[in-house]
Amino acid sequence: MYNLFGSGHKLSDTKTVAHLIQTYARTKELNKGKQLHAMLIRGGCLPNTFLSNHFLNLYSKCGELDYTIKLFDKMSQRNMVSWTSIITGFAHNSRFQEALSSFCQMRIEGEIATQFALSSVLQACTSLGAIQFGTQVHCLVVKCGFGCELFVGSNLTDMYSKCGELSDACKAFEEMPCKDAVLWTSMIDGFVKNGDFKKALTAYMKMVTDDVFIDQHVLCSTLSACSALKASSFGKSLHATILKLGFEYETFIGNALTDMYSKSGDMVSASNVFQIHSDCISIVSLTAIIDGYVEMDQIEKALSTFVDLRRRGIEPNEFTFTSLIKACANQAKLEHGSQLHGQVVKFNFKRDPFVSSTLVDMYGKCGLFDHSIQLFDEIENPDEIAWNTLVGVFSQHGLGRNAIETFNGMIHRGLKPNAVTFVNLLKGCSHAGMVEDGLNYFSSMEKIYGVVPKEEHYSCVIDLLGRAGKLKEAEDFINNMPFEPNVFGWCSFLGACKIHGDMERAKFAADKLMKLEPENSGAHVLLSNIYAKEKQWEDVQSLRKMIKDGNMNKLPGYSWVDIRNKTHVFGVEDWSHPQKKEIYEKLDNLLDQIKRIGYVPQTESVLIDMDDNLKEKLLHYHSERIAVAFSLLTCPTGMPIIVKKNLRVCSDCHSALKFISKVTERNIIVRDISRFHHFSNGSCSCGDYW
């Protein structure tokens, strides 16, 4: 007989050979396994079913699926172990469809399924999202008596939760008589992935109460729930457990802790955890830090962290870009966003659906919706997120008809609209004055598309009717709602009452708004403006006294522009800018020019009891006009002027900016608190409906 590698063992010693194959499989020594297999064949000792099963396991664990398949096909006799090995091999090497096909073939040939084969098939169903097939496998699990096997139960729980069937996952979990750490982790992870974060924390506490061993995987999943809920206190208790169990140096635990603290706004603790893992800094931890700064609107620190990771030679991923571009979108940082767009192209993330959708959103929120359209058209197969984003862009720019056309295109391609789609669509109809269209879409939400209207959808309808001056219809709609309007709903109704001069309804809306947010001065200010419009100065004084006595601060109006990566902020009658002399000379010059072509100051829009000359001066120094004057001095000719404002643009400034766009022959884009206005050649994209 032959000796094997000088070991003195005989090739005919089946147990010894099997032990060697197991050792090679465990240590992933594929070449030695192949040599042993070849020696057996050359020595005339063709492996029997027992040894062939061991070789199937070896090749599968080493990722040599071609060898596994060839050996399996040549086996003259196969048993349940053979089938389990080939099915497990396919499942563990991400060839999930072949795992299901092999399982079906095994059943056709009458072989009994083992608990290990069933577990592997369930894993394949999870990865493929094949919930119907998985449900049938579940029936077989019960039929074969494996319903109480822990690893089978864990895979069932995992499959149902990852396929979105959380109630079935809970049933599978509860049916297990004994629950180990793996099963608990599957359930907690399921809650997290389905957005039921509070239940994830409750499950963790129950796990601790039941004295189940806590490992780093369950801690990581529970930290994810804390991140989503911004539950820093719970997260800190988990951090204490991590220190107690000695998991603090695990990289993925460090990443989860950094993310939890960042999303909770505790950047000091996030940075401390980050420093502990400074020797193994990864893009995951750096992206978590960037996310934290973005959440806190500290975009400069987020961008600085991005520069730092590039200096370290770390390549950004799609999540890094999505977070940073989202921040640029929210703050309308066009120059920064454009530079990031260049980096996206450089690192070949332009085709990523999330990154491309965020770019569409960023250019839209920066006022360049034509760039948004171009980028959207470059997406090969836009998904629901991309379509929703484009509908949102058109809505924010008051292009209701374009929003509807985009919605129709989405439906035509077989994509299903969701709650976000209808919020964007209803806002688009509202800004464009398309009342009938908006009402039709609202009524079709649940009937045709199966989307149950929520608070935000009802608020959009209130806004839609109110803007159009249909205050009686808006009031009737409110009275027939299944719940009370939220703050946005009452605020929209109150704003509409102010515009259309309905004193009684304004008082009613203001009262509701004050009860919902007693500390918010907005309702008092709006009602005060309505009284001022009617010259009821005593009521105005009374409301202003209430604001003062209640320590409620009125939000000051300001506008800002970004030029050469620097933000310039202006308030009303702002004299603080270093170029104030040139700015105010430009303002005076513009006033002379626009008056010559027909501009008349709307002094009635100044709701203060003062002389008309003083009112005119006050209007002249509104923040958006100062920002436009500064931009005209500093922006290159031909470049659009983009101004951002934290409040609604007033009617007089709206009129003045139309005239300014005509005399300067410049495109002026103003983003106020609710929408965009594109001023060009004496007119505005809103058609004076806003």
C-alpha cells in the first residue's frame, strides 16, 4: 500500500483519509486536498460515497464549485449527505438559484432532506428574496420534524424578516422552545432592517433578562437601532457592555459606535471612539463621522473630514458621496456640490442609483433644474428613488405640469408610487395652482395605487385649496379629515387666510396653531400682520406684547449667496459687510433704473404704522435685494445669480426682482422657504402665483 506524504498512513484506511480531508477543508488547504484526491485515483482506490462526500465538502468550503459539481456528477451513488454538500456548497458560494434547483432535484429523486440542507436552502431563499419558495420549505421543515432545530429556526426568522414578513418572523421566533444568541440576533436584526427600532431595543432587553449570551453581532445590530432612534442613553449603556465584554477593539463594533454617537449628535464621543481605532481607520468609520457632521448641519467639518480621508489614501464609497451631496443639497452649496460631482465621476460612482439620485436632488435644490433633468436622463434604469427625486425637483420649482408628466412616465414604466411620490406631486400641483389635478391625485392615492394618505398628504391638500383662495373648501376639508391637521396644515391655512384677507378663519387657524406650538411666534406674527393689513393697530400691539412677554423670538429674515466657496449672509438693512459701500451704491443705482421702467414700491406690504417714505426705504433694504446687488458686483457676467432666503419672499421684492432681471439682463434664482422663483427678462417662473 502507498504511504501518504511519509506519514505512514495507508490510503486504504478510510477513516484516516476522511480525517485528512476534514483537516484540509478546515484549514482551506485546497492543493493538498487535490493531491490526496489524485493519489487515491492513481492508486486505484476510487473514493467511495463516504470519501466523495468529504471531498465535496472540501471543494465547496474552498470555493472550488467546478470541482464540486464534476465530482458530484460522477458519483455513481449519492446519499442525503451528498445532496446536502452540493446544496450547501452552492448556497455558501452565492450560487443561490443553483442551490434551489439542486434541492428540487433531490426531492424529485426521493431523497430525504436533512436539517442542514433545509437551512442552506432557506439561506438561498433569503438572498434571492424567494419568500414563496421559502414558505414551502418552512412547511417541509415542520413535516420533517425540524421545527425545533435552532439553526433552522434562525434561518427561518432571518428569511421572513429580510423578506419584509416581520409578523411571520416573529411567529417563527416564538415557536422555538429554546433561543440562543444567533436566533435572538436574527430577530433583532430583522426588527432593525424593517424599521421597527423600538422593538429591536425591547428584544435586546428581553435577551439580557433571559440571560442569553451577548455577542458582538447582537450588540452591533442593537447599536444600529439606537442610531436610527438617536437613543444615545441606550447606546451609552451598550457601550458600557461592550467595554465590559472586551469588544471595544473590534473594528465593526467601533464603526457601529461611531455611527450611533454621530447620529445622536454627540460628535465628541464619536471622535473619541474614532481615535481608539485610529490604527485601522476605514471608510465606514469616516463616513459615519461625515454623516454626523451632516446631521448637525456642519458641512464644513464634513467636507474637511472628506479631504482628510483622501489625504490618508482612503477611497470614498457611494455612502460617503450620498451623505456629502445631500448636505450640499440641503444648504444649496452649488460650488461644493459641483466639485463632489467631479469626484463622483472620477471614482466611477455615477451609475450608482443612490448617488445619481442625490445629484439630481442637489442640482434641483441649488436652482439648476435643467442640470437635474440632464443627470436623470443619463441614468440607465432609474428606480423609484430617482423618479421621486425628479418629481420633487419639478414641484419645488413650481413646475406642476412637468411633475405630472414625470409621474405618468414613472407609472408607464411599471414603477409603483409611494407616499413620498404623492407628497411631491401634491406640492407641485399646489405651487402651480392645479387644484383639480391635485384633488384627483389625492383621491386616487388609496383607490388606485394603494397608498394610504397620511398627515403630510392632507396638509398638502389644505395648502392646495388655500393658495387658490378656496378657503371655504379648505375649511370643509379640514372638518372632514380623520384627524386634526398638523402644524404645517394649520400654518398653510393661516398663511392662505392672510393672503386672501379672511380675518375670522385666520383667528381660528391661529388659535389652533398656538395650541399645537405655544412657543412658536409664527402664528402670532401672521395674525399680527393680518390685523396690521386691516389697520387694527391695537390688536397688533396686543399680539406683539404677547410675543415679548412669552419670550418668543420672531425669526429674523436673512438671505445668503455662495460665491467662490464662501457664504455671504445678509439681513435687513445689513451694514456689516466689508463691501457695504459698493453694495448700497449698486442698490440705489438699481432702484433708479427699475423705477424708470415702471417699478412702484408696494408700501402697503409693510405692515407697520409709519410714513410711506420710511416704508419705501425699508423695502429697498430687504435682505434678498442686498444679496442680489452683491452678486451683481461679484458674479461673472452670464452666470445665474442664486440667492437663498429663510422666509417667504415678499410681494414687493418679487416685483422689484422681476424689474432687476430686465434691466440687468441677468437670470436671478431665488429659493425661499417653500419654492424657487426664476426671474428672467422681467417675469417670474411662478407666474405671480405663490
